Amino acid sequence: MLLKLLREKKLLEKYKGKFKVVPEASLNKLGEVVLEKRVKKYVTDTGKVIWVVVGKERDYYVKPNEYCTCRDFFLNVVIRKKRKWCYHMLAVEVAIDLGFFEEIKLSEDELLAVAEEWMKV
Ligand SMILES: [Zn+2]
């Protein structure tokens, strides 16, 4: 389903190489995350943008092309240097390209309150 969409939008070539190094189970999860719009874009009234992937057990903060707070990122990107991304990072990238994300506008105080939740897990 996701691959079909990417093919239709002529984006498949862009992601082929990146998808190749991610385990298949993660790719399935990536598809679910994007299609279920579990990628959230938090935009504060002061113009800050925070990307978050809502997982089954916890949420992950993602800085596109740079960073993710998940275990896979730490193990396979930071320590083992197997690849440069985890599937959450790819999910955010794909979601941006397809416009498949939910945008949530909030004040900076509200963002900090939400972030407290992210930091608990
Ligand atoms: Zn991740």
C-alpha cells in the first residue's frame, strides 16, 4: 500500500536505497505509522516544530535526517553505525513527502506539558 503510493508519486526511487537497509518488520511498521497518520507535527505559536512518531508503547521524538529517541537508533546508528536512520526517521520523511501527518498547533507551555509525557517513558 505504502510502496504503491510512493510509486504513484514517483518517490519510490528516492527511498529504495534507504528502505533496503531497514529490517522488513520495521518497514511494515513504517507503513502502518504513515498510513495511520501516527506521525505528528507539533507547531508552537512561537514557530517551533517538533516531529513525533506515536508508537504502540511510547512516542518517539524525531529530528528529520538526524536523530530519533528510539533504541534502534542508539544501537544501530550511534553504536554499530550500520545505517544512518531508523524506521521512525524514514516514517517522518515519507509522511512529509506524502503529506500524511497530523499537525497539532499549541502554545510553548502546552508543548512543554506534552514533552513531560514523552520524557517519562
Ligand atoms: Zn527511531
